[in-house]
Amino acid sequence: MYKSLNISKQAVHKMLNRTMQIGEEEAYLRVLIEQIRKDHPTMNGVAMYCKINPVSIGRDRFLRICKEYGFTAHRKTSGRRTTDSTGVIRFANLLEGLKLKHLNQAFSSDITYYEISGCYYYITFVMDCYSRRILGWNVSSRLLTEHTTLPALKQAIKTRKGSIKEGIIFHSDGGGQYYDKNFLKLTSRHGFANSMCEHAYENGKAERLNGVIKNNYLKYTRINTLEDLIREVDLAVKKYNHEKPHKALKYLTPVEFENKYVNLQLPKTPKMTESFEANHQVLGALSP
């Protein structure tokens, strides 16, 4: 006779949360490995695992992910698409063919990595697609949603100070942090319309932003610790938003462009027209 196993509800929830955490990290690893592969075409799977050092996934499982999705040292693409069992969600690409006409029409987001002394850290940005202003950002040592997309979007919402209206498109790649249940609760609460791309070029603005911050700003600074990286990213965002002119914005900075846009949208207050006689009478009355 076998004794029945008594498993508490707390243990079950802990196990489920652990499973979801592994699925979430695995989903984004595919996106991150693709970024690393572009920068280091010959880096093998073991080397990538040691650099990324994922929290929830062991080396063997990491290597299986690399093999399954074609991220070996010599990557060969195929038309095969796989669906895993971790609850992957993919939203339609709502930016495709859309003409941007105003602020708060669409936000775009991406996560990129930054290497310090062999360790990888992660930078998340949220930008307004129309003005190109960085609205939210976060730097972290972990890939989980609460360290990446969640704080970055919360900051973006705070930056807009109550001007978030239902229907804003939130566009991203297919990383697990963008369909995590807590992230989707936040986008649902504020009425965002979730959107995802299948290929990196379909999230071009966010991809280019990563390159600008890393290559035009961080590259020329001295960064030895996570604290250094946080400070320099904060400074780079400030320079990008307030000091960097953009050709697409008629050589205004994102903040200048937004201020000009807001001023143009303000209702014009009609000025009172007065006759010469009325002005003369007023001036006469005020004269000693």
C-alpha cells in the first residue's frame, strides 16, 4: 500500500509559480540569444549560457533551446515554427500599415543586454512612436518581468501623468515579459491594445533606440558595476530626450517636439478687439 501524498495549496502555488517563471525566462531567452548571435556569430551555446547565467534554466535545457530554435554557432533558418507548452501568447501586429498622427497613439518597447566584465545586464525601454521620446526605462540584473517590462511601463504611465487613454497600442517583440500575466494586467488596466512583431525589423524604432543608447552614449563612458550602468543609462536618456535633435522631428529633440505639438493642440483664446476711441478713453482715465 502506498501512502497518499499530502501537498499543501501553498506548495502547489509555489510549484506553479516556479513553472511559470521558467516558461517566462525561456520565452525571452530566445529573443536574447538572437541578439547575442548577431554580435557574436561564432559563440557556442556553453559560452552564451555562462555569459547570460539564466536563473531558472540549467545548462542542458539552455543548450536544447539553442538547438531547437537553430541558435547553434552556425545558424540555419528554416520555415518551421514551434509552439511550446508554457502558454506562449502572440498578439497581432497592430502597427503594420498604421500611419502615426499624434502622441499616445502607439508605444514601442524592447529589452537589450549590456555586458560588464563577463556578466549580462538588461535594459528595457518604452518609447512613444510618434515623438520618439523615451517614456520609461529600467536597468536590471535579471530577466523576469518584475525587473524589466513592468517597471519600465509603470514609469512610462507616470511620465504621461494621466494622459493615458484607452486604445494606445503597446508594441513589442514576442518576449515572454510582454505576455506575462502581471504585465497583461497592467496593460489591461490602462486600456492598452497589445501588439507584437514576428521579426525584429517590425519593431524598428525600439531596435534603433537600443543601438543609439548603447553605441552613442554608453560606449563612451566608464561602466564597471550595475550602479554605474543605472546612472549612465539615466543620463543617456536625459540627453536623448532633451538634447539630441532628430531629423524625422525636423531637428527638434523629442521633448521639444512634444512641447511644440502640445502647444499647437491648445485651443486658441480669441483676443478682444478694441477701437481706437475705447483705448484712448481708457488711457485717458488712467492718466493722472
